[in-house]
Amino acid sequence: MNPHPTTARPTGDDDARATTQRPGARTARRLRGAAAIAPAALLVTALAGCVANDPAPTGADGAEGTGPTTITVDSSADACTLSAPEAPSGTLVFEVTNSGDEVTEFYLLAEDGLRIVSEVENVGPGISRDLVVTAPAGTYVTACKPGMVGDGIRADFTVTDSGVDVGPTGDTAEQLAAASDAYVAYVKDQAAQLLAATQAFSDAYVAGDDETARAAYAPTRVHWERIEPVAESFGDLDPRMDLREADVEAGTEWTGWHVLEKDLWAPAPEANGGAAYTPLTAEERTRYATQLVTDTQDLYDRVHDAGFTLTADQIGNGAKSLLDEVATGKVTGEEEIWSHTDLWDFQANVDGAKVAFDGLREVVEAKDPELVDELDQRFGEVQALLDEQRAGDGFRLYTELSTQEVRALAAAVDALGEPLSRLTAAVVL
């Protein structure tokens, strides 16, 4: 579990705080907002590699828009080949196959190329995974990310007007509308709690009360981790607020939670590229903490906007995304590399996924009761293992776990991930 050392980029204005960390498995998700800061010229090469062929096949019964439309996606080392450049509005199933040698991801982005409509992550070589979305007419952007780095291989994608209502109807529509309202309320509540707790954490940190700030760090981040896919969907917030040092691109300033984490749990030279860690100055503390509060306020404002909403497929895919966060960061100990408070994040991701599933439970139960039973069992198994690691009001540090305990947690997450990947399809198909 020890990180394999590579040189991370210097961070801060004039400092050269080089560290040694293995680039995280979550690099791609941490760079989702790169399109927001990358010059447009950098996207030209990526766009050139994305290939689309004939129009997408129509609905399952042959009538356009009356059933799910399937688009195959082949993600190779240097291309992102879609079977069609457009599809009719309604339920779309992107069948993503990785024909390359590195793990890949596939995104459906909004027209601005920043906001994530939906995604499928961690598609290993030779593996296929489906991304199920309900898409209204409009212009979108598709992106494959071989190696899970950079902006991805991009192309425009058009959803034409099928002439039929997008989404469920009747009792199911009412159930899903209620689920959406409940989940949006949950997101707003978590954002409000995050804002208040972040302000308190920041006040202690700026005042130099490191003991109080350390105690507040993990409990405050719980609120962020429960709704992280929502923050990631905005494109620009997640990289500013939650980027790990190992994932910082050259020329990009490192900001957010983990800057303050490193300062509060200063690493020894051997964990810092062989160099003694230089603590942040009082001025730097104030600047980084103030920006974190400002960005948290931004998140709060966005989810409290009158137009903010989430569809059933976004909720279902978000639940799977939360579990992917566990599998690629928390259970490996790479998320909180200085504080080792990964299990707090682990629990929060599971909390968010369970809330999403419970909101959709009634609809899924009517369509696939066996899936509900399996998810209940798997969530229970993960929770039981987490409960074994509790210490007081929190959890043991990641560094205190045995190899066997880490393996058991990883196996339970994998066992939950498979049925959870079927949640969205069970809701919208």
C-alpha cells in the first residue's frame, strides 16, 4: 500500500514544495474540470481522434424514440469511436468497450463541454460497461479518457427530437419525481451543512488552532463526500476544492482541502520527495482557507438555484460513481494521504449511494425485486465491515488497518459495485 514515489509538481505562488506521491487512481475524475481552464487550442487534437459512423439504431421496437437507443463506443489508445454521431431523444444506452491497454472512462458532457451529464468509469482493457442516460434533444459532447488523464478524446454528439415525451409516465413518473425532489433536498441539506462546517474549520485553521482544525477536518469533509458527484458535475468546482497533489497538472496551482490537509499533517522528508516540508505562512493559510470557503459557497449557491434538479438516471449513476470513489481512492488509502482519515470518506460515499438507492427503491422494487434484495444485502455487508472499524465518533486511521481488513473492505465494495451498476437501467429501461 505504500505509494510508489514520483515527483509531484511544485505548488503555491513562489514555493517549491515538491513532494513524492504516486499519481492517484482518481486522476481523471480530479481533472474533470480541466476543460474549464484549458485553452481551446488544446482540444483540437483530442477532437480529431473521435470517430462517429452511421446514425444510431432506433428504439427497441423499430420506431424512433419508442425504446432505448443503443450506441456502441470503442475506446482505444488514440480513438473514441461511436457507432453514430446522433440519436433520438429518450433513453440512450452507450455500450462502452475498452479495446486499449489502459483503463478508460467515457463521459457524456453538456454542450459547454464542462458539465457532466453522466459517465462510466474504470473500464478496464477488454471490458465493456453500459452507460444508461435519459437525454432530451440538444447538443452534447462525448469523451473517452484512455489512461484516465487529460480532457479526453472528444466529439460533438446530437440528440434529435424524437417527438415523444422523454422519461417515464404515469405512476412511475410520479414516483421518480418524488425521488428527485427528495434527493435534491438531501443535496441542499448536505451543502448547507458543508458550508457551515467549512467556515468553522477555516476559522480555526486561519487562527492557528491546528488541534481544532484537525479534529474538524474529517467530519466536515463527510458532507462533501456524500454529494461529491454533484459537485463534480459542475466541472470546475471539484478540481479547485478536492484535487490531490499527485494529480496537479504543470502550471496549475494546487488549491482546496488537501493543501490544508498536508499543512495540518506535515509529512516527513521521506514522504515529501526527500525535502523538509515548508509550512504555509499565515498569509497563505488565509488565502487558501478563504478560497475554500468561497468555493463551498459557490457549491451551495449552485445547488440552491431554482433551476437545479436531478433526473432519475443522474441519481442512479451518481450512486455508482460514489462507490467508484471508494474503490479507487478510499479503500486504497490514496485520498487522505496525509491525515489517513479515508474511512470517514468511505462511510460518507456509502451514505450518499445508499440515500440515492433508497430514493429509487420503490420504482426498482416494482421492476426488479431481486436487485433490491441483492443491494440491501451488499450494502449491509459493507456497512458491517465499516462498523468494525469505528473508534469513538469516527473511525480508525487507514494506516492502522491490516492487509486482511483492507482486502475484506475492497472485496465487499466490489461485490456491491456490480449490482449497483445495474440500478440506473432498472429504473429507466
